[in-house]
Amino acid sequence: MKLLSVNIGRPRPNPWKGLASTGIDKRPADGPVTVTAPGPKGTGAVGLAGDRVHDVKHHGGPDQAVYAYAREDLDGWETELDRPLPNGIFGENLTTQGLDVNEALIGERWRIGPDVVLEVSCARLPCATFQGWLEREGWIKQFTRAARPGAYLRVIEPGDIRATDPIEIVHRPDHEATVALVFRAMTLEPNLLPRLLAADALPEEIKERARRRTTA
């Protein structure tokens, strides 16, 4: 398991949400990138130096510090969409190889390179910017049906990372709430929400939604 690329956003106009800019246009960095825990949501801060989010209401902050997507899933989408998908095209900070990102457990921890430790926090949900960026009508529905969302991660131990760094799973919690399960529960299968409560590492707003479903 390793990093294929570490991807940093280039600001570009965002007509799809009516915002001045978006950071979804991410390109592989040439050298090492410093990873630190960002401040609270609402500032635009994320975990990678040189990157930021511009839709500060919905993105960024400690629970969405870093976004990872598997090269294997990008390859599958290349076949399905019949177009090349370079590393970073989905707005991911980390393009991985040999790691089943969607089957990662919430609270699972990855060591990347010698120093950095990240913790899986939740699944990425598609938005209008993502659909507009890929220039594909109906993309939100297509992406949602596939349930291959990729994972948001928290920064547990900071440091520098770069392409080719090894990835090691250093902790797997004792529950069944995977990234894919969280995504399905948050989108097309809300009946699964109560099963998410076993994952203590979920963001509080998702746990609250699961609690409401449990008591309804």
C-alpha cells in the first residue's frame, strides 16, 4: 500500500455553486507536502499546506482535513466513463494504491511515510461542484449509486508526506462501520443509520443524525 500522489488544489471559478472559487482542481505536488491539523470548520483550512476549500460552510475543518481516493476506483471510473482520470481529478488530496479506501473502518488509522498518522472520519458526499467539474449530467446520482465515495481523514500526527510513501494500517477498531456503509446510510439507505452509532470516531453531526433515526 502506498501513495501514488499528493494533490494540491488550484483555485478556479465555481459557477456551479455560485461561489467565487473552488479548490477541486487538484494536481500532484512535485515534492514533500506538510500535513497538519487544520483549525475549526468555517475558515477554509485543510490539512495539506498550500491547499484550502472555498465552500467553507460544507467543507474543511478537522473532520475533513484530508481526502483520499483509491487509484483502483479511479481506474474503474475510467472504464465506466470512457475518459482518462488523472490523479487528483476527483478533488482528492491523496491518490492511493493497494488500499481499499471504501472498506476502511471509521476510526481506522493509517501511517503514511515515517511521521504522519491519519484517522478515517467519514465518507465524501458528492455536490454540484463535483458534477460541474466533471462536466457530466447526472453525475451525483451515478456516483451515489456506485457507493465508492472515498474517505475523509483527520490528522492525528503531523509531518511531511510525498508520492511513493508507504501506507500502513496501524489501528482498526472493532465495529463494522466502513466508509461505504456510512455513505449508503447518509444517501440512499437511511435505514442503515443506527448501525453507525458503533463508530465513536464519526463526526458528531452524523452521530446525531443516526441517533434521531434510532429514536424515530
